[in-house]
Amino acid sequence: MPAPGSAPRRPLVLGVLALLAVVLGTLLLVRADAGLSTRRATVAGVPLTEVRQSGTGGDRRPGVVIAHGFAGSARLMRPLADSVARHGAVAVLLDFAGHGANPAALPGAGRDDERARAVLRHDLDVALAWLRSRPDVDPDRIVLVGHSMGAGAVTRYAVDHPEITRTVAISLPDADDVPPGWAGRLTVVVGGLEFPDFRRAAEAAAAGGPPGARERVVAPGTEHISVLFAPRTHAATLAAIPGRPGGPPPAPLTRLAGGGLLLLGLGLGFVPLASLLLRGPPPPAASAGGPRSRPGRWLTVAVPAAGLGAVLATPLPTDRLPLAVGGHVAVFLLLTGVLLVAAHRSFGLRRPPAGHARRPTRAAGVAAVLLGYAVLAVALPLHLGFTSGAPVGARWWLLPLVTLCCLAFLLGAELVTEGRGVAYAAVGGLAVVVLAAAAVTGLAPGFVLLVVPLFAALVAWQAAWAGVLRRRDAPWWLPAAVGAVVLAWPIATTLPLT
């Protein structure tokens, strides 16, 4: 048993740790921006971010356009721009249609068709025109850098524009984007742990061409996303810049670490906040609703509900929701949640403990504060350290819709597990497994696999917060409400609009 007084001190200790993490994360984010000048502009509907060394001018310098991949953003690629700028070049990042701060729709929901290619070409045209218009950029020293979908886009663009000095294709999806006999200069970067198709594409794309014109670089120990933050990737990108004056060694993890510490600090800060707001007498020894069912009964309900939810989502026109990948995930969660709630009523399972009785106005106030904190804890670190997390365009109405879908699932999980924390977390884990299996077997779009790691992390996060609220005798519906925000915000604000 804990020593007397240890439990009240725990929130205080966590509060101090949370504050330290937030301060350290903020300092790292400030350090990532040190010595750099950032300018943002929207040109012909395309959001652009220009990054350069502060206080420089005069001599002409190389220019680099950096293009993100599917479900990425300019903010995700910012560490590459930092490295480029610190080595004397001017970097321009862009948000393709449907991504980041760009509210326009990207046709095809991720499919590589001519409509989507035309939109990507247009956006690259805008970024290149902006870069060449900078008075200190040498138009004869332009480099294109792209990741995944962006790698294909910049490679095709360079094939059609021989004036491009060099192209860096990170995780190139298709070697057919490099036609036989093309004489352009190309560096292909691939992660050592990427899917075999990407590794084969890199080998094929690097073959051929004039002597010394093509190079294949392997970033060991990285997969499709972490390859962006590998020192080897940054070194290969810097080596492609002609006439660069040199600079410090790349520090690709500084911004990422700052966002991670901010995320950790705000996550830990939920504990003292919940303790402060939910003070009250201990929960009653027994609550209404009769005895609980046997501990494993939730499993016999959750497994068929999740499986049937995946099957029912397949024939539905989930792509009518203009959120690529996220539309299918939201509908799957909604269907599974409805099935869980129906099973709870049909099998006569006990409702979770009601929590300590509080005045309705106080309960509403507590819920509002915790929901607002959840938005802050998710959106701020996401936007500052990882990728674009601010709603734009259709995302404003998609956000509450996706939140309702997540809420239905989490309320169903809360009901069928009767408020048991471990079982509740297991239902979330089951949804992750079923969603991944659906993508592998063709029941769900293949791109769903892209969001499974993110979805798994969010499920674990909201389950931990739900446990905090239950231990403080919160109303039974509050963990699901807070968890719905944690799940829905990244899904609705980061996945592409179509």
C-alpha cells in the first residue's frame, strides 16, 4: 500500500514533470528556429513557406523546393528545410491541395491518376515561380526534393523541365516516373526498413542514365516516415545543392524532439488538472445497475462488433466523406460503436459506475475545461512539432462529424466493458487490429495502413486519460467525450481532403 499522503502528492509530482517537459520542449522548438527567417504566403491558392538564414543577402544562392507526401504537409518537411537553409540555400515548402493549410481538394483520394497529377504539377509550378522570383535566388541552381507522393511529383516535373539542376526523390513509389534514357541528375533515398516495393523502385530508378547522374542512398534502420528525419537523408539532400557554402551538421530531430516533449508535458498535465477539477468524496462501495458480468464477457461482444463493423463499412460509400482514409476510419468507428451499444442493451450488461454526483452546471463546467485542454494538448504539439494540425476549409465541419463517430465508438466501449479500464483499452486495441486486417485483406482502402500507427498511439493515449478520470470518479460518459477529441482531432486535421 502507498504511504499515507503519497497519493495526493502524485499529481503534484506529475505537474512538476509536465511543466519541465513543456519548458524543455518549448526551448527546443525555439532552438530549431534560431538563426532562421521564415516567411509564409499563399500564392494562387497554394500555401508556401520560405525558410532562409537570417540576415543574409547579396550573393545569389541556390533554391530548393521541398514537397511532402500523401497525408503529409509542409510542416512535416520543415526539418529538411532547416538543414537546407542553414547551408546557405533558400528553401520553399508547399502544401499540396488537400493537405496542411491548403483547403482545396485533391482528386482521387490518393489514387495516382491524371487529375491528381495535374493538380500536383500546378502546385509545383506555383512554388517554383515563387522561388525564382526571390531576388537572391539563382534560377540556374534549382533543386527539387520530394517524399513519397511528392517524390513522384518532383521527379515527373524534373523530367519535363530539364533546367532543374538536381532532384532528390525520398521513398519514390514508382520507378516508371523515371523514363529510360532520361539524362537528368537524380538522387534516390530509401529507408532500409521500407516495404520491398519502395526498395525495388529505388534500385530501378537509380539504374541507367549518364555516368554519375544517378545515385541511390539507403538510410539504415528507417521506414517510410522516419526516413525523413534520418541524418543520411539530410546529408544526401545537402549534397545535391550546387555551390552551397557549407554549414553545421544537420539536426533533423530537434524540432521533432521539441514537439514530443511538448506532447508529453501536456499529456502528463492532464493528471493534476483532472485531480483539481474532480475533487470530491470517494466513490460509493456499490452502485446501481446490479452486479457486474463476468470479466471476459466483453470480449464475446467486442470481437463480432468490430468484425461486423469492418465488413459493413466496405460496401458503404465512405469516400463520399471528403476526407481520404479518415472517412473510412470514421465510418468504421461509428458502425462498431453502434453495434457495441446495441449489444450492451441486448445482453443486459451493466452500465459503468455513474461517478460521484455533481451539480449539472459543475459537471458541464468540468467537461468544458477538460475538453478544451484535450484540444490544446493534441493540436498544439502536433502543429508546432510534427505536421499541420489546424482545421481549414471543409475540416471545420468534418471535425465535429469525426468527433461524433469517435464518441459513438468510445461510449460503446465504455458500456460493454462496464467501466473496466484494461478491458476498455483492449477494445481500442482490437479496433486497431481489425482496421489493419481490413486494409491488408482489401476490406478497407490500402492507405488505411498509413494511419494505423497513428491510430494505435491515439487509442493508447485516450485509454490512459480515461483511466485517470475513472480513478477520480468522473461521470461515466466523460472519459469517452475527452477521448473522442484525442482521436478525432488528428484524423480530421491531418488526413487529405478529397
